Amino acid sequence: MFVFNPFHIDLGIDLGTANTIVYAKNKGYICNEASYIALNLDNKTVAVGNKAKEMMGRTPFAINVVRPLSDGVISDFAAGEAFIKSFIKRANIPRIRIGRAVMGVPTQASEVEKMAMIDSARLAGAKKVYLITEPMAAAIGLNKDVMGGSANMIVDIGGGTTDIAVINYGGIVVDNTIRIAGDDLDQAIATYIKQKYRIKIGLVTAEKLKKNFMSLSETTNTDVFKFSSLDSITGVAKKYEFPVEIFKEAIKEVIDEIINAVLHVLEVLPAELSSDIINCGIILTGGGSQLPGLDTIIKKETGLNVHIADNPLFSVANGIKKVLHNLKYYKRIIINSR
């Protein structure tokens, strides 16, 4: 049985496929970095976070760069434990002083996946771990009254999952999680460029191209992007120049799947909640929501107002922080604890 200790330091952990944010009570945010870890052959940590991501695709055989999470949940248990431990250690928090931890998980995570999240945090030092669904945490982080009777629709687009939920009276009335999100946009760009132009690029490069040039807005943009790479067939180094408009075609299928997932939730939405969603609209959170023009496309397809959260990358983390500071009040919305 967990006994609260005022000398313990409680943690809020938004463990994302692409990015991880960790909050420590009375210390503030201690981590906001990429979800990568570099390990040597003895499974000793070489680098973690942004530094490990920079090493992706550039390391010798003796160093392996991995992503501990896939589709929003821990897929490499040992790497996940080491990853969490590394950030806690960086914040100079002794293992013995770690108290409770609140973690976000995708709405439709399996029981096995939830237990993997809990066990990783426990092994990293947490005395007791609470789980909360990411859309619920996002709504709390956006100061929505999740306990009230006015429904809110959250679309949280992360690196590994797009988590859609309609929240009312402290619970999720309708939800839909698809394991398609920001990472799939990167993969689609890399695949498209390789197949159409015979150019090899890594996923880190594809992500940079997405962030720097991608837009879904309807424009007559004549901008081009330039870079050097190897021909995927001949291996010869070449310089390339392409119009940025090619990205729309490259990611069309991924965007269509996200929109269809949103439409599915609206199709099964109870009639009594329709007026709430019509009045309040859809709120986009997560890193994927920052894709220029995505809100406009969703608005066009659904006929609803679509709002991007003011700080979409921190929506879930801010909600987890609030829950951590008031566990008693939010007790009924916690989905699992151990």
C-alpha cells in the first residue's frame, strides 16, 4: 500500500512516440525532448533525447539508436525503463525520493500495453503509477470542464497515434484511436520521394522537410526545396530541386485516414451531444495538429469549427500536471493505477 510522503517528488510523464515531456512537482518541467535513446552493446546509455535523435542513422555497429515507444505505447521495455531513468537522473532526483507518477496513454491501449507503461515507471523509481487517457488529459490541460455536462471533442495527433474522443461527465462517451499520425507522414514523404524520384532520405530528414516545407493550405505556392542525396538505384550523389507542392500528394492517404477517423466518431456520436459539438467545435492537440492547413481541411470535411490548441505540444502534459496536483478530485477519471 502506497503511503504519501511529503518528501517524495511526484512526476507527470507525457511519454510520446515522438516527444517526451516530464514534469516534476515543485521543480517544473524537467524534460521536453525527442523520444530516442542510444545504447551500446552492453545496453548502457550513450545518449538520450535530442542528442540520441541526432545520432539516428549515423552510428557505428556498436551503438544502437532506438525509439522506446511505438504507436503511443512502450514497445521496447528495457529501453523505455532506461529512457525514463535518464531524464529523472538528469533532473538530479534521487530514486529514493520519487513518489507518485501520472502517465498519459492512448484511449484504446490494451491492458498489456498499459501494464508495460506502469512497470517501466515503477522500475524507474515511481512508488505508485496512475494512468489517464491522453484526450482526457489534453482537455484538462486546455481548462475544459471535463466533469461537467457540456461535451468536448478532442483530436490528439501525436507521433504514433491519432486519439479522438468526445468527453462528457468525467468520461469518454465515444472514442477512436488509429495508429496513424506524425510518424506516418514522415514515412509517406520518404517513400514517395524514393519511389517517384529515386532519392534515398532517412525519416529524420523527411521530418525536417515536413516541418520546413509542408502545408496543406490551398495556395499557388511556387517555392522549391533543394538538397543533396544519393540516387536510390545508382548510388551516385546528386543535387535536387523540387516544388514544395509534391508533399500534398505524398501524404494524401495518411491525411485521408485521419479525417475518416474523425468522421467515424461523428457518425456514432449520440444525438443528444450533437449540439454541444456543433457549438464548441473540434479541438486539435498534439504535434501533428501544427501541420499548416490541416484544421481547414477537417473543417471543410466535417462542417464544424476546428480550433488548434494554443500550445498543442503541451496540452496533454499540462493536463497530467493538473491531475498530479489534484489526484483526489480527478480520481474517477484515472483509468488504471498500480
